[in-house]
Amino acid sequence: MLSIFKTMPSGLEPLDDFEPGAWIDLVSPTDEELLRVSEALGIPLSFLRGPLDAEEKSRIDIEDDLTHLIIDIPVVERTEDEQGYHTIPLGMLVHPDYFITTCLQPNPILGEFERGTVRSFATFKKTRFLLQILLRVSNFYLRYLGRIDRETDKLERQLRASMKNEELFGLLTLEKALVYFSTSLRSNEAVLRKLMRTPAIKKYEEDEELLEDVLIETKQAIEMAEIYSHILSGMMDAFASVISNNLNIVMKFLTTVTIILSLPVVVASLYGMNVALPLADSPHAFTLVLLISLALSVMAALIFWRRRYL
């Protein structure tokens, strides 16, 4: 989908055609839309197609008067059974007259700009627009990391009540999301540091301060992702040990009960043989066998209880 916006005195307005100072937003575009933008603005197709590859890495490319950035942004992936988090590439191209964004799917980060909820946002202030997007990306990382922390606490409470595979799979999904976030944030940080050094993008004093804010937010998100990842990894190990210990306790209990119940069977089997045994001819033989069996079972139960097997 190809959308064109431009900041007017009345606010952000959609356009039908390209105008200098406009923002061109490409979301899962068709080949015809990519070709239209490429031919009209003189942009290499490789710059527009790059962010449409889900495996594309964060980087910054400078060619003539074009500056192209690709960073990873966090997105929520919802299915019928669960909710997961992963990252996808977002391309931002600074053109002398336009600002172009390219992404695989709609995302809430650019949605905030389309709804006009970002202060001091103007499509013709391309450097400021770029840095504002980067700041929003860092904010969304922090927001989703907070959600992951709350979901981890919820799953921990559920696991304390009952050990089920669903909760363990939920922890595994969150652990995988933290690995994605940590890797993507480090790649984004490298791009931001290179952006600070490049003279291709004009940066005013306010832009320098905004870029420093972006770096601070990114560092904070990296630290949070690492902390949560360590906590979640330790929690998974702890619950794995608890599950193994619970299994040992159950097996020990069942083995103890089996031994106690097998003693009467042994006594009864002895008196069921066709050999001469003490008290075998007594009219109270059955009662005696029953009492002996109960006595042995009680003694075994007391021994196991004192040894805390029961």
C-alpha cells in the first residue's frame, strides 16, 4: 500500500500525488507501487526492496544525496493460542525533497505519526522526522519489555500453582522474544552511533539532543532486555529443577507404597504353598496370616515415615 502525507497548516493531510516535503509511506507495497516511487523520485529499487526482506539486518547506506537507514522495530504477533513478540525491518530514506518509509506490515510506531499524536512533527523536517521515529522505536521496545516482564510474573504465579506445559511454552516464547529484542537493539545502537558520525544528514542543535535521547533510550532498552533475559533463563532452570524434583518425590512415594502393599502378598503367597508351615493347620490360620501381614505393613510404613519417604 502506498500512502502520501504532507504537513499542512491544518495538520497532516493525505495526498494523491508526490509533492516536495511529503512523507511517502510504503507498507507491504506491490511491485507497481515500488516502481512508481523509484521512477518518479529517482531512487534505486534496492533501497525500497531492502526492508521488505524479513531477514534484513540494520544498517545505514549513503549514496549521492540519499541516506538510507534500516532498523529493526518490535511488533506483536497474535495467534489463536498465544501472543508473541518479534522484530521486523523498517526502512527510512532521506531524500532531498521527500521522506520515505518502507515496512513489511502496518505498525503502531508509524501509526502514531499518521494519527498526529507526535508533537512537533512535520513531514518537511526530514532529519527531525527520522530522529522522532528512532525515539518512538526505542520507546516501543521499552513498552513491550515492560509487558514481557508482567507476563513473566503472571506465568510464574501460574506455574507455582500447577506445573503445566502451556505455562512452560509461554516462558519459552517470552525468552525467544527477549533474544530477538536484545539482538535487534544492539544492531540499532550500532546504526545510531554511525548516524552520529555521518555528515550526510544535517543535524541542528535540537537534533543532536534528540539523537542523544534516542541513544540513551536504546541503551536502557538493551540493559532491560539483558536483565529480563537473565531472570527468565534462571526461572526456566529453576522450574526445570522443581519439575524434576517433583517427579522424584512422586516416584519415591509410589515405590514406598508398592513395597508396603507387597508385604501382605508375600505372606499370603507363602501360606498358599503346598508345604508344611507353622500354624498352617490351625483353625485361626487366616486370622494369623492377616495379622502378620498388617503388622509387617505397619512396621514398614513406620520405617519409611521416619525416613521421610512418606
